[in-house]
Amino acid sequence: MAKFKEAIGRLFSNVYVCRKCKSKVRAPIQSIIAKKVKCRRCQSKNFRPIKRVK
């Protein structure tokens, strides 16, 4: 399977995972760091970057 920059950008760019309920949220990193983004499911403000598949 070939890897394209555009496809990797769409899948992993600005995507974060809630630490509590594991749902995905797309937001800019400044908003995540400033805790301005809330999870849609559990209302938590703790996120981690999505893990890239090797």
C-alpha cells in the first residue's frame, strides 16, 4: 500500500483522542493545549494525539 502525504494529512492531522472515552475529535493544537475543546460524548478536556499505524 502506497503512502501519500495528502492521505496521511487527512487521517492524522489535527486529530486527537479523548483519554476518558476514546472518541476522536479534530481540532487545532492550540485549542487542545489551552483546554478550549471538550469531548462531545463525556465533556472531558483531556486529549492525546492519535497513534499512527506503523
